[in-house]
Amino acid sequence: MAVHDSQEMVLITGASGELGQALIKELGNRNSAVIAADVRSLPPELTRYCSVVLEGERGDVTTSELGYALVEYPITRIFHLAAVLSTAAERDPVRAHQINVQGTLNILELAQAIGQRYERTVQVIFPSTIAVYGFASVHDKHQAGKVTEDNALEPRTLYGVTKLHCERLGIYYSHYYKQLSGEQSWVDFRALRFPGLISAETLPTGGTSDYAPEMLHAAARGVPYLCFVRPDTQIPFMAMPDGVRALLLLAQAERSRLSRQVYNIGAFAPTAAEIATTVAEYFPSASITFQVDTRRQAIVDSWCADVNDNAARRDWGWEPQYDYVRAFAEYLVPAIKQRYATVTTENV
Ligand code: AKB
């Protein structure tokens, strides 16, 4: 592996997922030495941004192999993105628990072991989610308005439960690790609670906020879309470039400026009907019909309508670059038109 002394070495788990793919490009362009790990294969066009690619069993966060393989690398930062999302987790809760919780525990152990070896702190940046919030009814959710980090932490999905647990595991590893033996912690854990992400380049798999990106991609491809939630459904969303920016801003923030370790980040919170209207404005032949899947609807109904991200704005200068109008006009629509103009239907 060719790594230069001036390069920071960064591990990305779940590298082949939506956020991972976007982050790899950004870090590769910033001259970081990227180690990409995922059980799935990395899209071939991304390997040029990576110093090491671990795929299949070698990239699996649930086994100790990954830790053995990487403990000697002078990694300073880990973006631990590997996780099973909400809908997929409900379909196989035991597997999702294994990946989301055991995977995170293994990564925290790896960070601690690398920190011990090199006697320096290793950052673990963790994408948490709005699924950690849980409301008993649509009325309660709208009454609550923009939820703050310490309220309504009553997740109703396995995904939300595992993410909330892992936030707390990360805090434990940062401050109380093996406290009875007075062991030093080498982990600097920081988490972001992501809203639904919308990318023009990739489609999510296994989430419940997927209706927004699916609606847009279907319209851009000229295929009809059956939206599985009610038109009045409201949760927060964010354009992918802002998601990547948030990860990097939090990673670069001075530790002393952080008043907490887990932050909400927001951008816009449209209803499904508003998204459908905007999509139809840009793609007049779009065919979007609402056909509610009551079980998936119950999941999004339990999530917050919007988030209060004042702490992130105050502590590390968070501000989305894309509000709703700009996200469509300047990122999603131009990029998606270009994507489907150059991609054959077999690749879609
Ligand atoms: C999901 O739908 O599961 C995710 C999320 C909101 O965290 N996109």
C-alpha cells in the first residue's frame, strides 16, 4: 500500500453503501489514504480513490478478521457506516442486531486497540438516525415539532434501538472504558443523527425514508412509482452532499468545542405530497400514485416530523448548503438528469 507520511489514514466501513460511496470520493479528493471495507463489492470506479479495499469476509465488521487485519495500520479516523437500515432490519432483526451492534462493538475495540498501539486518539464517526425517536401517534409527533437530542428517545424499530444503543456504547468507550482497571480510553466518538438522505447518484436499500429518493429516481427514469406512505407523511430529509459535509465538519471540529457527542442535523422536512409535486414539476410525465403500506407507514409515523439542530449549529458551525428548493434545482435534478442520460437501463 502506498501511503505518504503527510496523508491521514481513514477507515470507512460500509464503504459500498450510499454514504460510503459519496464519502470515498470526497476523502480521495482531499488526499486521505482511504481503507474501504464492506461485505459487498466496491463499484470499480471508486477503487482509484482507495489505498486498500477489503471486500467479502475481509470487509465484514461482524467478524474479528477485520480487526486483526487492520490493528497495525496507523488509522486516525474511522467512519463506521456499516449498518442494516430500518425496513431491512424489521425483516431480519437478529441479523440486523449482529451487524449494527456487534459490528459497532468490534469497530470501537479496533479503535481502542489502534489508539493503544500508537498512543494517540482514534476518532470514530458514527451515523445515527432520526429512527432513535419514537412517537406513539401522528398527533404526538406533530405536537412535538422540532425534536431536540434528549427528547422522545423511545425507538419503535430494531434499527432505532440498535443505533441508540450504539450511540451509548460509543460514549462509554470514550469516557468509561474498563473504568475499574483505570484503563485509558483512546476513542473519540462522535455521532450525527441523520434524516433521510437523497442522492442523485445512488439509491438506498432497506430504509423506510426511501420513498423520497425512489420517487425522484423513478420519475427521472420515466417509470411509474407507487409511494408506500400517505401524502401527509412528514419526516426530515437532506441532500447527500450535505450529509457528507456534516460528517467531515463534525470530524474536523475541535473536541473542546463539542458540548455533546451526538448531534441532530437538519435541512428540510417536506411532506410526501410536497415531494411528489416538486418531482412532477421537474418531470411532467412522472406517474406517482399513493398506495399505503400500513406497516412501513407506522414506522415513519413514529419518527419525528423535524429536528432541532441548534447544538450542531452552535458547536461546530453546521448549516446545510441545500434547502429544499436549492436541493432540487441545483443538485438533485441536474445530477439525476445527467446520470440517466449516461447510464443504460441495465445499470439502473
Ligand atoms: C432509514 O430509512 O432507515 C434511514 C434512516 C432514516 O435512518 N434512511
